[in-house]
Amino acid sequence: MRSLDVTKTAFSNTLRSKMRTFLTVIAIVIGGFTLTVTSGLSAGINQTVDDMLAGYGEEDQLFVMQASAMGMGEDLGPGPQPYDPEAGQQSSTFGQEMLSETDIEFIEGIDGVTNVEPIFFVSPDYLETSGGEQYTLNSLDIPADGPAMELVVGELPERDAMEITIPDTWLTMLDADAEDYEDIDPQIALGETVEIGISNLAFEQETVQAEIVGVSTANLAGIGGAPMPSYALNDELYEIQNSGLDVEQPDAFIQAVVDVDDLEANEQAIKDALQEEGLVGMTLEDLLGIIQGIIDAVAWVLYGFALIALLAASFGIVNTLLMSVQERTREIGLMKALGMSSGKVFGLFSMEAVIIGLLGSVIGLAAGLAVGFTANTLLTGGDGPLGGVGGLTLFALDPVALGLIAAVILVIAFAAGTLPAARAAKKDPIEALRYE
Amino acid sequence: MIIRKTESIIELFMKEGVMSTPVLETENLVKVYGRGPAAFHALKGLTFEIHRGESVAIVGKSGSGKSTLMHLLALLDEPTSGVVALDGKPVTKLKPKAVSGLRNATFGFVFQQFFLNPNQTVLENVTLPLKIAGISKSERNEHGMKALEQLEMADKAKNKATDLSGGQKQRVCIARALINNPEVIFADEPTGNLDSATSETVEDILFGLHRDHGITLVVVTHDEDLAAKCQRRLIMQDGHIVEEQTGASTTTPTAARVPAAPGERPQEQPSRRRRLMKFGKGGAR
Ligand SMILES: Nc1ncnc2c1ncn2[C@@H]1O[C@H](COP(=O)(O)OP(=O)(O)OP(=O)(O)O)[C@@H](O)[C@H]1O
Ligand SMILES: [Mg+2]
């Protein structure tokens, strides 16, 4: 029997009892669908992250923080901790441990580090528009995050200029009539001057003027969700925040942006050096990798469930084909009597299993893609619940993953088919012909 | 009428060997079903041969081992001991795949139960042996249509096999048995499921093939009329061949019915068609 004939015959055999084939296929479709949606989801998120990284370019930078701030500090166990006057100096409003001057000096001393830009933690009070309206302003984005920011219009603040970006959701402060920020043309914000109010240590408010140069939209990492000052503006605000009292307050930094000479070569050495000091250095890739890691973990859990579904479906195939072999005992006997070898009989029934798998994977993949892309459009579209997250792709096409999914389903289907196929191949033509 | 004894076999073989070569030979063929105390000796050491172009009937009471013998001859089953030789070569030692190939290439089968696949068309059923042999679809269909035409069934080619009458079904089965140009056609009770008129049609077709194409015919039957049309009859009882009759008994039924010259070929369609049509109608009655 030719392979083409085997395939055609197997195909028409699977269509013989349509209901039974359909029900068996459904189980596979569920598995294939879940696998497809999951792979598309993880591909979408990874694509989003990659886009963000691409926007950031190839700058050789490390973001350095206290290891404890990243949840990576030494685990000293519960109970009282020994006091370290150096480290315990300051913490941010959120209780995050900060970098001290000595930490910065240490970082500057590491081989391969060309420049260290310490980032002050600034907590202003309000932002006032030219119209005189005041808005609460508790947190600012860190200037170092600028390169990863998704801009709707305008550009990033100049390092030495008194400039700021605002998120698109803040546009309403410039146009009181608009019902929704999405109705406002972000261009109107550009060139606007705002005043930022901030209290010093003596609780006296001072103001600084800044020009809006860009409008951002929050991305997956949350960057762009708050106004972001230039480095100069951030420093100025920090000056004010720490003035007013006649005491020498040691500087503390929420993080430091470290320029590195040849990041690829020096990355590990610098990270190791930092770790010994209880610091942690991360590239933007590392930071976004944390998000990717979470998504991947979720994806693997879903893959696991889908594979369990496929495993269950494979027993459906075994069951269906065993029934089919039983029903077709005489047909098998006849084929063997007419000279079909056991190998070909095995091939024919395995092929039926593979065709069931193929039907299931085609339908499952198609349904998964259709649902995935529709959901992506609905959720991340302008009006969708996730429409506000800049640059977000929830679902993307990953041909390699799809090919792999189809292959996995076919292999499972084939494996499930081997038992019934072996039964069929073993049938004795005489017994089969005598079978009533 | 010759009562055959083992001692005379060699002598007989020599005598007949001059006339024609045996297409099938057996030597001390034994088939035992089951084991130990439950063992049942269905065949108890049979030695005989079937010559090329011969028509042989295997007759005997129910349970005497006719089907068992036919299955062994047709290489569908393996003997417990003894040898079956095809064209002088013992097949007992061949690999299953080679045996399958031999069956496909040299034998045609007609069974009492038709064994037609109800989901497939008549043409697909008829061409199954060629499909198994790995022949292309167009060639299969060409041969299939020829075989169906030969049996006056061409107009039913596209029908489902279930839509046919019993006689038509058996004709389809014969077409299937014919399609690979077999050397031997094995028929186990080919008329067992048919009324007498239809039986006669089917018998006519089988003997027509035997006569016109020189196909060796091995028929297992209860039907004395059918057995009488065969050149040789092996009469079985309890796993032995107890008697062998040669020569078409009394009058040769085929000769009586077909007055044509001995050189008649199947190309002479008109006379065949008329004859078959008549019986075809009889079968539908
Ligand atoms: N698989 C088997 N296991 C045990 N005994 C068997 C088996 N097949 C056949 N037999 C026995 O072998 C004997 C011969 O069977 P076989 O089918 O050859 O008879 P038969 O002559 O063809 O009879 P019938 O005319 O009824 O078809 C019977 O007694 C039968 O019960
Ligand atoms: Mg029988």
C-alpha cells in the first residue's frame, strides 16, 4: 500500500463515525488551544519587553541598589538585627534602603566603571499648572529610567535643563473641559510651564519651574506612569528637600546609574564586586527579565495544564481506536488475507491516530490564534482595559512555538495510537474472518 | 474412482507431473488446534497436490476440516507440521511479509460471507487488493472497471457495497478475487448464502474464469452440484481425505451449458453478456 493511500484511507476511516472522531478531537483541541494561547501570551509579553529593550538601545549601564532593596539581601532570619551605622542611615518613604556616599565611592572604584550617576529620592508636594491649579505629586519617575520610557509626543528631558515629562493621564490638568484624557491632543502639553512645590526639612515649601517637553504613557514596567524630571531638576528638588535645617545630612541615593566600559565583558565581575558589598547591579535587561520571569513561570504552569489535558485526550484516542479496531476486526482480517502486511496494518491505524491528532491540532491552533488575537485587540486597543499600558502586546505569533505544539500533539497522538495499532496488526486473518 | 493411498502418491505425482506442474503441493499436513488435553486434530496428515489450471472441490461434512485445509493452502494459516509448497517451493519457512506478498500476488479469495466494506463503493471494494499491492489509483480503477465489466457490474461501480443484492455482492467479490490476475482462486462456500438461481450464475462465472483464463480453482463446498462441476473432488472426513474423485461427474456441466468452441475467449462478449444477463435477472428475482 502506498503511503498516500494509507493516509487517504486512514482519513476516510476517521470520518466514518464522525461523532466519535469529533468528541475525541475536542479533547485534543482543548489542549492545543491552551498551548497556543499560552505560547502566544508569553510571546506577546516577551515581544513587549524586547521592544522596550530595543528602545533603550545599547547603552552600557548598570542600575545599582542595595541588595536588600531588591529583596536580595542576606537573609539574617527573623528577630533583632545587628545595627550597621553605615547602611542604616536612611531609608525612603517606602522603607527602602538607600545607597550612601561610601557606596557610591566604592562603586566608582570598581574596574570598568567609567561614571556613576547617583539618583536622589525626591518626594515633592504638588505640581501647579500655569492656570494656578495644584495637583498632588508624591512620586516622580527616576530620570535614569528615561531611555525605557514610552513617549506619546515630545522627547526626554535634557540632562541639564529644567524640564519634565508628564504621563498622558495627566493631560486633563491642561484642559478642564475634556471628559477623558484620550480626547486631548497631547501636543498642547509641550512647552507648558509648571511649578513643582516641595517642602524642606523645616517644612517650608519652595517651588521650582519646569517645562513640559514630553508626554509619556505607562509601560509594562510602570515607567512613564508618573512625571519624570530631568537629572538637573531632580538634583535641584533634592537640594531643596534637604535644606532648611542647620545640620549636615549625609546624602542618600535610591539608586545609582553606573556607566560601564564594555558591559558584556565586565558585567559579571562588576556584579560580583557589588554583591560583596551588599549591593546589587542590574542591567535594564535584568530588570525587565524579572517581569519576563514571572510571565514565563505563569506560562509554564499553563503549559503544564495543557499537557495534562493532552494526556487525558490521548486516552480518548486509545479508547476510540480500540473500539474501532474491535468493530473492524473483519475488515482487518480481510485486508490481511488479501496480502496486507502487519506493518502496513499498524501504519494504517497509527495514521488514523495521527490524523485525529492533526485535526485536533489544526482546530486547536486556529481557535487559539483567533481568540488570542481578538483578545489582544479588544484588551489592548484604545478602549480596552489594558489600553493605557504603553507598547503592550498581549498576544503574538510565535511560529516556532506553534510548530512545536503541533509536533507535540502529533507525537502524543501517534504514541496513543500505537497500542490499538499493534492490536490491529496482531489480528490473525483466520480469526478475523471467522469473527461474527 | 480411486481410493488414494499414501504409497501411490509418488507414482501419481510422476504420472501427473508429466501433464502439468502442481501449483500447490502439501506433504503430511497436520493442523492441531489448542494444546494438551484440549488439543483438537483438525487435519491429520494430508499429502496431495493441485495442478495448474485444475478445478478442485473440497467436500465433506461440517467440521471435517475443509476450511482449515483451505486456509493452509491459501497461506492464511500455518500448519502445525507438514509442508505447503507453492510452485514447488515450500512456503513454511518464509517470512510473514513475504507470505503476505505471495497471497496478494497469486491468490484470489471468494468467501461465503462477502466481506465487502459497506462504507466504500463497489469499485473501491474491488480494487482493494491492488491498493494493498501499491498500485496507483488511476491504474487501480482501470483494472477495477474491467473486472466489473467482465461480471456485468460496471453500472454499479459507484454504488455503496451495501446497496447490492446477494448475487451482486458475490459478483463483486469475484471481481475482487480476479483483479490481481491470480493463479489460484480460493472459494469457501461461494454459493452458501445464495438462492439456487443466483448460485448457478456465480458458479458459471467461476468456471468460466477457470476455463477461459486457466485460473486454478479451489472450491470448498457442501453443494453437490457445484462439486460435480469440478474436475477433481477431495472428500474429507475427520481431518482425512477419505476419497478422491476425478473427472467431472456424469456430464460436464460447463460443457453442457457452453456449446462454444474450446478456443472461446472472454473477448467474445456478446454471448457471455446475454448469458450473464439472464442469470443476473434470475438472481435479482
Ligand atoms: N480456532 C479453532 N480452535 C479450535 N478448534 C477449531 C478452530 N478452528 C476450527 N476448529 C475446529 O476444527 C474443525 C474443522 O473446522 P473447519 O472450519 O475446517 O470445518 P469445515 O469442514 O470447514 O466445516 P463447515 O462445513 O461447517 O464450514 C472443527 O471441528 C472446528 O471446531
Ligand atoms: Mg468451513
